[in-house]
Amino acid sequence: MTEAPRIFHNPRCSKSRQTLELLQQKGIEPVIIRYLETPPTEQELLHILDLLGCEPREIMRTKEAEYREQGLDSPELNRTDLIQAMIKTPKLIERPIVLANGKAAVGRPPENVLNIL
């Protein structure tokens, strides 16, 4: 039995809504994780980063005020520091992120997620 796809979703984000709708149009009902209400754990973020093959800043919303306010552009911050910032301020996490079939994709554009289904 394979695990149901999961979407780290923000219903206020148009790209997140479009990605969820695209999945549903394909007959997929993912587990919806409202990550602003239930932030991912450190382990979950590490897993997502591994699946995406990227570093924390690559899935951070660097234009958010919180990014600047928290000084997250500092090159002295390490991977753990950045992951902790995303847990503390989940608004900094790019959205949506879909996990399916042992892979992950950021739904920007929404069609990106089709590659992992």
C-alpha cells in the first residue's frame, strides 16, 4: 500500500489552491497539511530538503518581511539555523510542497507536481 500524496498547503495562496485543484482534477485526494497551523518538524523539513535535493534557502520565501527582520540572509547562519527559522515562522516556507511516491516538488508553477505523480 502506497502512502497518500501530501500537500503542504496555504488556502490563502493562489498557487497552493491551484496545485490542490490540479491534483483533485487528476483524481488525487492528497492529505492536506495546513503548515501555517501545523508547521513541519525538523525531521520533516530535513526529509523534504533531501527529496528536493536542495538547501533551506531554496525553499524559503526570501521576500517576506520576516526573512529580513530575522536576519536570515546572513551567510553565517547554518542549515540548522535556517530550518529552525522555518519551524518558528512557517510563513517563510515556499508553498505549496507536494510529497508523493517518495519524491517532492514545489508547486510553482502548479504543473511541477505532475512530475512526481
